[in-house]
Amino acid sequence: MTGTLYAVVGPSGAGKDTLMAAAHAARPDLAVVRRVITRPESAGGEGFEGVTEAEFALRLAAGQFALHWRAHGLNYAIPEAELAGMAKGPLLFNGSRAALPAAAARFPDLTVIRVTAPSAVLIERLLARGRETREDIEARVQRASYEVPAGLRVVDVRNDGPLADGVARFLAALQPVSA
């Protein structure tokens, strides 16, 4: 599986980062990309490199990002340097459905793992984060789309119960597709 790149996508609260971290703990050969985000690291969440808008723009102009996108008022990027992990084995990144066409153009063997959960589960998880009001969260979940661009290899992973079940489904999604 050396060189396999997986884009992990899904609505906020679906558990993408939790599943990736647990999968990495179970399978140390899986590398997880550390994204660059224009938000302070003190905001919490997954491990990421927080930068200012100005720093992001400079690094983008310098060609330091393999992939970048904007979502929820923030800029996100996958640093070129993080792709070195592909030489060692499978590489996972928390992506955006909006960035998938560019990712697929650059990485033709890209596999998309779409993590899903029912709206009620998403709302409860987002409330537990304490970053938004219930009204904002409900509006966000209403807007959430589970669609990905046509033509991509997609594996669905439901993450709506015990973590162990979600991790087992996630690890199964990393298995090669049989012919």
C-alpha cells in the first residue's frame, strides 16, 4: 500500500480526525497529514499548524502547498513536505469535498473515505466542542452535503456508534478493493 493517498471527507462532527488518529494508533504504518490552517492552534481540534492569513498567502505563493482550499471562512492546505510520508506507506488527510477535483487531478490514484453520521449525532458532537451556538450548528448541519464529485473512488464509513465500531469500519475501508 505504499504511496496510497486517502482523502477523508465528511461533515463537521462526523469524527474524521478521531477515526484517523485511532486508525494510526492501530496501524502505525498509516501516516496522517498535519494540515496548515488559518486559525490559532489554541482553538483546539486536530493537530494542525496554525498560521495567519498573511503567512498562508506567502507560503501559497512560494509553492509550499500540494493542495489548498477555503471553507468555513478559513484557509486550509496540505504542505508538499507532508507528502514525503507516502513513500513509507498509506497517507491520510482530512480534506474538503470542494478540494477533491484538484486532489484527484494531482493524485490520480486518490481514494476518498467519506465519513458519515446522522444529523442528530453531528449536532451533539458539535455542541460538545463548544465553539458554536446550537442555532449555528443546526444551520451548518442543514447545509452539510454528503456528495462528492463524480468519478472518484469513494468508500463510505458510518461513524454513529461506539468508537471501536467506527474504527473497525474505517480500517476496513483502507483495504484494497477486490476485483
